[in-house]
Amino acid sequence: MTETAPTKTKAWQPLTPRGVAAFAHAKRRRLLRVQLVFAVLAAITVVWFLRTAWFPTVREAIRQLPTRGEINRGKLAWSGTSPQLLAEGRWLAFSVDTNHTGEVKSTAHFQIEFGSDAARVYSLFGFRDFAYLKNYVVAFNRTDLEPWWGAWEPPILWMTFGGVIAGLLFSWAALATVYAGPVWLAAFFANRNLNFWNSWKLAGAALMPGALLMTVAFLFYGLGILDLIRLLVAFGAHWIIGWVYLSWAVAVSPKIILVETEMKNPFVNK
């Protein structure tokens, strides 16, 4: 009895169960190229969102700061009016309320409020305080921050672009490692031609449909089509989609076929 080799199909798209299954027997670099494409799309979307949704509000908030002010030894030295709304957008708002009186409320999805001892971040989940660093002096005035932000905004976008790509590739590799064991076990009982390494590649490819869904959802969020709650629903759904594709891809993977071979007796002359 011998095992037949699986029929090789070209792996080029991980958007269908059979397309995902094809990556199990493809080379690792092919999977990496496809993952890189999906990671670049996600990184472009994140950078676009920051540039168009958040950074204009940051620039406007800096322009509203007084000419003097700093955060020194964990304390905000503020010479302007308090409470005061510095800038507000659909997604982000900045305000100053040295005593956190709660008088300035924004409809933005996130509001960052600077108090005398800490910055308070408001969101859908409530608020959380972040104490200022006590060993640093940070400028909190228009004179220093406006040129600083003008110089650092492009590098921040480029670092975000590279960080998103590196972070996604690392997380996909880590998740594929976690999923590879259960995938290999399921393939073993389903009589599918998948070893552990094949299962790892299949798992890595199965994460791409969910990643694409999350990228599109974040794009729609930036366009104002989705609100924050629907974005969170999409975040949960993208995990479920990955598990569905994992199971489905294993089910459509090639089976192990045992072929009977004739055993010849070497002591019998023809």
C-alpha cells in the first residue's frame, strides 16, 4: 500500500476555501508574498485614516494652544482658559479641563482631555486617566509644538506604515503557529494530506479573508459609513471568518488515497 501525492494546484488567492487549501502545499515564500499584499493594503488604509481623520484635528488643537505652557514633573502648567475645547472632529477631540469637571463634552468617538495631573481619554467604554511622566518636561504650547508636529508628521505616518506591516506579518505567523496543531489534528482524523508544516501554511492563508474584511471595515469607518460599534462588530466577525475558513479549507483539502501495489516474488522466474 502506498500513498498518492496530492494534486498540486497553483496557490494565488486565499479568498475561497479551495484557494486557502492550495497554500498548504505551496512554497512558504508564495504565502508570504500574498500576506504582504494584504498587510500593505491594511497599512495604506491606516495611514490614510490617520492623515485624513485624526491628524487635521491634532493640527487644529495645536493651533489653539497658548504661546506658553508645558508639562513639567507630572504637572500641567496651563495659562489659557479652562475648561476649553481645543479641537473637535468626528473621530477625535482635544480639550483642556485642569480639574476634570466634565463640563466639556464632545460627540467625537475619542476625546482626550488634559488635566492638571493626567490626561483623561473618553471613549465608548468610559474613561481612563493616564498620569503625566514625572521625569520629563514636555512642551504644551503652540510656539514649540507647531513646528515639531510639522516636522514629525510625515515620519510618524511612515513609521505607522511599516509598523502595521511588520505587526500584521508577525501576528499572522504567531496565530498560524497556534492554529497549526488543531488544523493538523483535524486533518489527521479527516484523512487529509496535511502534515504540521502544511497545516501552518493553510492556517496562515485562512487568516487573509478576515484581514481583508477588517481592512474594508476600517476604510468604511474612515469614510463615515460605519460607526464605532459596527467597526467593533466587524472586528469580532473577522475572527469568526478565520475559523470558518480554517475548517472549510481542511474539509476541501486532498484526501490521502492508498493505492494497492502488486508485490512480486523475487524467487519466481517468469
